[in-house]
Amino acid sequence: MSPTPRTVLITGAADGIGWATAQRFAAGGDRVVILDLRDELALQRAAELGEAHLGLGCDVTHEGAVQAAVAQALAHTGRLDVLVNNAGIGDQPGGTVDQSVDAFDRVLNVHLRGSFLMSRECGRVMLNQEQGGAIVNLASIVASAGIPGRNAYGAAKAGIVGMTKAMAVEWGQRGIRVNAVAPGYVRTALVEKLQAQGSLNTDAIHARTPMGRMGTPAEIAEAIAFLASAAGQLHHRRGAGGGRRLDRPRRRHPLRAARRGVVNSRPSKDLPC
Ligand SMILES: NC(=O)c1ccc[n+]([C@@H]2O[C@H](COP(=O)([O-])OP(=O)(O)OC[C@H]3O[C@@H](n4cnc5c(N)ncnc54)[C@H](O)[C@@H]3O)[C@@H](O)[C@H]2O)c1
């Protein structure tokens, strides 16, 4: 149990990984605010957790809706300790040449604009409270591995990784830890929709996964809860030790740099662009 109940905001928490995460935090004694596009389901889920918890309809792509939801959560609980940027949608079926601009924009908006707006509003609160805060973003293996037919989704998740690093170095010394989890395939409505569209080869996924199966939402919820906990305090973006200095380029060993054809491996004084 958490010593003092924290307030945990989770976007897209009416279903899948978000809902499992809401249940995980509530079981640990925290007060959960469930935000979801599906307002009735958000309210129903909060009621299932108990009266200390709150469910709110919120489209994370709308600035006004995000501001109103964060203000309502703060008014209800008086504090804001953890934000989990989980709301997400998959790519439209088909390849890049058939992708519509609207569908591409929608994927980027939900994942990137949504995570930015939520982080900005919660960051404004967390920077001004003594206990600081923690933000956990949902990336994906697709951020580092190319998957056919996942153009917008891949761009969005790589963007989430970049945004996580930027916020981690901007806020790390001001009391807000920012991390991301990057799950492989997890059996949720999002994955079942891809499967129904015929854009997922379940047998191939099972075959190349060491455990021979997809993950469960509860397993991802456990990782998120750890990164948001006091036990995960030395984790910034990933790894332990207070986080590698993400605002400086990695210093390469001269021999390894030469082998890779890197001519000037000295860290620049400027931020990497
Ligand atoms: N399932 C996987 O295999 C997998 C793998 C890696 C990463 N992820 C990421 O994990 C997160 C959760 O995925 P999931 O599989 O649980 O999906 P899901 O479809 O089961 O749940 C997503 C939830 O987000 C909500 N949502 C969608 N758009 C929203 C918006 N604009 N504003 C507010 N809420 C919105 C939906 O209503 C839904 O309740 C996503 O960011 C996804 O990209 C999932």
C-alpha cells in the first residue's frame, strides 16, 4: 500500500492496458482518475473501483478538454502525483500508399498531441508541488523496429520516446521523473482489431516471442506501477543510476567510433539536434 494515497491520472483507462493499470494503482491504495474518450465507460469503471475514484470523459487531443479534466481531477483530490499517458489508437489497415492524411494525423494527434497536452497541464501542477510527480508514457517496440503497415503508429511511438527523453532532462532535477514503457504485443481490443483487419500474424508473433505468447495488460500495468513508485525513483527514461545524461550525445570509444566511420566523436557543446 502507498503510505499516502497518491492521485494517479490515466488516459484511455476505460479499457485494455489503461484499465489494468487503473486496477493496479487502486489495489495499491492510490486514488485513480480514469480519463477516456468513452465517458460512460470511464464513469462505470471508476464506480467499479470504488467511491474514492473518479471517471471523466476526455478527448486527449482537445486542449480545452484536457485542461478541464486536469482541473476537475485536482479539485476532486487536491493533488496530482502520477500521470500515465496511455490513450492510443492503431493505424488504419493497409500500406503507406493507401494511407489517408486524416487517418495519419489522427494517430499522431492521439498519441503525440495527447501526451504533450496531458504532460504540459500535469507538469504545471507537479512543478509547483513539494512532492513533484512521475509521468509514464506508453511507447511500443514499433518505436525501434519497423513493422509494415504501421507508418503513423511507428512515427507516433518514436515521437513518444523522443518526447519522454526531452521531458526527462527538462524536469528531472525539478522533481518530475519521466519514463516510458515499450511493450511488445499485448492482447487488448487494439490488438484484436488489428487481428480482425488481417494485419496481424499471431502465429509469427508467438513464434518470435521468447515466452511464446502475447503479454497481458496486467503485466504491463506492473511495469508502469514500478516506474511510478518510490522504488523506481532512480529511473529516468530507462535504467537506474539517476538516468544517463540525455542532454549530451553519447561519448563513443575512439576505436569503436573509427570502426563505425564516425569522424569526430567528441561531444558537442550544443544540444544534439
Ligand atoms: N496492445 C498492445 O499490443 C500495445 C503494445 C504496445 C503499446 N501499446 C500502447 O498501449 C496503450 C494502450 O493500448 P491498448 O492496447 O490498451 O488499447 P485499447 O484500445 O484497449 O485501449 C485504448 C483506450 O484509449 C481510449 N482512447 C482512444 N482515443 C482516445 C482519446 N483521443 N482520448 C482519450 N481516450 C482515448 C479508448 O477509448 C480506449 O479505452 C496505447 O498507447 C498503445 O499504443 C499497446
